[in-house]
Amino acid sequence: MKTPPPDTSHPAEHAGNTIASLRKAATNCRACHLWEHATQTVFGEGSSHASIMLVGEQPGDREDTTGHPFVGPAGSILSHALTAVGISREEVYVTNAVKHFKFELRGKRRMHKKPIDAEIVACHAWLQREIELIAPRLIIALGATAARSLLGRTTPIKVNRGKLLEYATGISLLITVHPSFLLRVPEENKDEEYEHFVNDLNLAKPFLG
Ligand code: URA
């Protein structure tokens, strides 16, 4: 008897048609090796009718332990900046390009490690399904990893940030920096960079509702 061919499909392909069913299926995702050391899958959250979807890089330490996206220091900056432009976290959908925390241990500290291309590609099917189900009118790519996942290629953030691009029919794309960049900039540039970030996010305002 012939053995059947191995199942090479991505788990996202048969994870159902709701965000809840995707989230459930993603808890057991083995599409790359990042699940091995992470505490849990951190799936997207927010309004399932959101007209704006924000895409970050990957969960950080706090997100990994709580299971929710953007609840750590970068999340605080993001929430603050959204409030500054009159957008509440409740009315948007927030997710990440990569759904497991990648880190290296330094002593007892888990230090963030940037995902490599293969990990971004392995996780893309989840993001794609989130986009299909939420059907936002605007996607905001927060930083290089999100832009890489969405566009399928690396994109210089500095030259592409702060303008509305076309992502797909009926879906615009706004690229800006990752909020954790604002945590790292020298003190003397922090206000200016934060203002720049808020100005970028301001372009999202007309997409609300
Ligand atoms: N950084 C991200 O890109 N996503 C999070 O959820 C938290 C920090």
C-alpha cells in the first residue's frame, strides 16, 4: 500500500473562519521552531469589525507571559500615541507579524531577538487570514518586520513612512516605525521622534468607523 504524501499545508489553512477559531488553532502552531521556548502563542486582539489593523513585530517578554499583544512598554507608547490622535485601542485590531516571542537568555533575562526571514514567512499565513477576516480599510505596519511580512520583501522604513500606500484593493497601507524604536532613541531626540510617530498615525484617523 502506498503511504499518503506528507501534509505540507499550513495550520492556518484549516483553522476555520473566525478570529476565535484561528486563535485557538494557532495555540498549537508548529510552522517554525519558535513555539519551543515561548510561553504561548500571542494572537491578535481587538475589534473584529475594525477598519484599522496594526501589525507589530512579535510579542515581547510581557506579551509572552500574559498572552496579549502590545501590553508591555512598547504597547504603552502605542496606546498613548493612538490616544493622542483620537483612536482608542478598543476600536482597532492589533496583531504581530510573528506570533511567538523570540529571545536569547542573558543570565536570567530574556532579551528580544529579531525574527529571521524564515520565521516571518512561516507565520505569514496567520496574518493573511487575520487580514481576510477582519477586512480592515487600513493596515499600519509598525516597523521593518511588519512591513517585510506584509509586502513580502524588505522595505526601508525611513523613506516609506508617513504616506498612504495601496496594500490591496480597498486596503491602504501606512508604514511607520516600531514603538520600541522610541524607547531606544537618545533622550534629546525622544520628543521629536514621538511627534513624528504621532504625525504618521494621524493619517489613520480618516479610516476610523
Ligand atoms: N512589540 C511587538 O512588536 N509586538 C508586541 O506585541 C509587543 C512588542
